Amino acid sequence: MKKFIFPFALLLLSFCLFSQIEKHEVLVTNVVVPVRVFEGERFVDHLTIEDFELFENYEHQKIEALYLIRKTNIEREEALKKFNPALTRHFYLIFQITDYNPRFAEASGHLFNQVLLPGDTLTIMTPMDTYALSKKALETKSKERLSSELLSILRKDTKMGAANYRSLMNDLRRLVRSISASTQGAGTVNLGFESESITGGFDLETLLQRYQETLLKMEQLRLVDETKFIRFAAQVKKQTGPKNVYFFYQREFRPEITSDILTKLTSLNQDKPEIIGEVQNLFQLYRRSVSFDVNKITTAFADSSLSFNLIFMHKEPENVSGIRMREQSEDMFSAFSQVAKATGGIIDSSQNPSYAFKNAAAISESYYLLYYSPKNYIKDGKFKTITVRTKNLDYKVTHRKGYYSN
């Protein structure tokens, strides 16, 4: 046993010494920050290094190079130190939708005819699968065929991926009708063959319980897998060049009883406080909370240097007699808006996803690249915040909020 003591002690000593050296080691690294500057809606393209100020963890940093980029071209550069920016573009279109929108056809046509250039990469992510456009396909297939194939994927995956969601939505509508009908007479409720399996023959207390159970099932479908987002950011970080993510998220609604029915239920059940409490919890007090760590995702996305653009597909609620359609997308909109801001992306809300995508794609084409070497850089694995501002304080400046020093 003794012969193992010395090597182990030496190994332990080496590890301790290495840890101390690494802890105090000051390295030199280069950080690149894509920056967009706007005056109103117009991109400002005449700025120089002297017009910018850059801070890391609130400490002023010296900008060593500036490159003005248009699509895949360097239009202008100022370099105290020469860099070689990677300009191969990577596009990601992520769809979180429950209904196919015919205007996707116009957006798809614009993507292949006006946005994608030779050398670009494209990845499509739906609730069902992930599809990567090969360089060979981009070179050999016509733009019309590529657009048609993309739309075919969206139709198929939207129909399949949202089938369970739509089924639960129909169940909620039937339950709301049954709950409303319970105010018109005592006893159990039966609305006929169509709704027999979900609502037929049940008293009010059971209907409320069924509504809550169905609502929870729908919430499970909406849960964001935090691990997948973090893994996605880590994978994208390995790529060089601009990384543009367009996240299509559709406005959601939940069927609820109307205010008149709520008043009637409260009046008819004065002697049943448990019923009144359940009604209030489901239809007055119910609020969705974000199911994932927003800060964890924003820092991971900022660290990967991708530009996350939220395209919020606004739509009007269905007009269903006797049912109030209440918006239930505020949690996701708030969370992903923070992600967009943390990466220098945009937030666009429109009933027309084609218009929103064209706007986001146009904004993505022009930007500055600012290079700097952090003072006293230490590889400690901590998140370093980045702040960029211009001497003209009237300009709006967007950029990623920082990076991990690892």
C-alpha cells in the first residue's frame, strides 16, 4: 500500500498548484459584439470607433476594431488590430404554432428568393422534428421547390404536433358550455352525444374538476424544456459567423365562462363556499407563471452570440357564443421578449407573419462588429455583462448582454 502514497500525494500537490495557477492566471482573449444602432426605424451606418463606448462589468474597454457588415460583405472597417470576421450566416426558423397560417407561403418565398445566399445554412425546427437544408439542395433545387417543401413540412407537422392541443381545447369548450348550462337548472348536465365522454351526466363540482384536469393537461403540452434550449445554445455557440434565430409563436386563448355566468354561479352557490372558491380560482385568480429559468436561457443565448427574434403571431379570438376566450400567451411572450432583448434581437407582433419575418430579416442584414480584449481577463466561468452605447444618446443600440468567460 505504501508505494501508492507518494504518487497520490504528488498528484494531489500538482492539482492544488494547478488550481492556484489557474485561479490567478490572467489571459488574453478577443470578444466580438454584433451591434445595431437605430435612429427611429433607420439603421445608422456612418459611425466610427470613436462614436462607440463599450463596458464589460461596468469597466470601460478599448475597442480594437470595427467592421460594418451588410449581409455577407464587409462594407467598411477600422482596425487598430486586424481581425478576420467569419461571415457565413446560419438561419434557424423555430415554429411554436397550433394553426397553419396561409401567409407562411409569402414568408417562405421571401426567405428563398431574397434572404438566403450561397454558403448560408438553414435549419427548420417544428414541434415534431428538426430539418436541416443541405448545401447540395440549396445549390441544385429551385427556390420554388424548396419553398414548397418547407410549406409542406409546416402543414404536416402543425397538423400532427397540435392535434392533442386542439383536442384538449375542444374539451375545454364543451366543459365551459356545460358549466354555463348548470346555471339554468339544478341537477346534472347532459349536452348530448357529442360531449357525453367529457361532460355528460356530471354535477357542477365534477365539471369544475374536469375543467381543471384538462387545463393542467394543456399546460403540460406548453412546458418549455429548459435543457433543450440550453443545449441548443451550446450547439449554436460552436458555429462561427452570424446566427439568426426567428421564433414564430402564436397567440393563445383559453375558453372560460362569461362574467354573467360567473355572477350566476356565485349567486346560486352561496351555501357552497368550496364551489365558489373553485370557480374563482379557475376563472378569476388563475394566472400562468413561467415554467423555466428565464435568466438561465437569456445568458446562455447571449453567450452563444445568436440573435433571437420573436415573431409573435397576433390573432383575434374566436367568437364562440356563451364562451369568453381569454388570452393565455402572456407568460411566453414576456419570457421570450426578454430573450430577444438579451441577444440584440427584435420583437415583432403582427397578424401577418410574412410581414413580421420580412422586417426581422431586413434588420438582421446590417450590423457592426466591435472587437475588444477585456482588461485583466480571467477564465473564471462567470457571466460578464456587456454594455455598448453611442455618444449620441438619441440612438437606440441593441447587442447581446454578455458572455461566459470559460
